[in-house]
Amino acid sequence: MERTKVTTEEDTEFIKAFDALVAESVAQRSSELTKIPAPDIPVPVHLRKNKLPSTTTINVSQSDGDDEGENNVKKPETVNFVVMLKKNNKPQ
């Protein structure tokens, strides 16, 4: 027994309407801008000049190897930073 595909008028109308619906949906979605959600991490507004116990200071010495006879005053350079973490491993 061989199967034959019989298309009716209703089938062709459905296919045309479905194709139009898909084309409209694709056109509408392509014109939309995809917005990437920004992480909701609070940034500290106040920055103090004094040292906080939760901050770390990194000392970097800049020496080019010419230490003979020069009055080198080593001024450590510091880099202040704040580590920002997510709470409870929830996606932002």
C-alpha cells in the first residue's frame, strides 16, 4: 500500500496563514532590540581617604637598578580597590 498525500483547500489556507504569521513574527522580533540586563550591584558612594580594614594596599617600587650615589626616596604607590560580590549566588 502506498500512501498518497491529499491536500485540501483548508490545508493550503492554513499553510498560507501560518507562513504569514511566522513571517510577521520574525519581522517583529528582528526589529526589537535585545536588552542585556545590567547587574544590580550597589556601588559604595562614599570613599574615605583613611585606610579601612577591609581594603588592601599594594606597594610597588619603581627602581631601575641605579641605586649608586643617588638620594633615592622610595614612595610606595598604592592602588585602592573594592571587591564586589553577588549575594547568595543569585543571578543578577
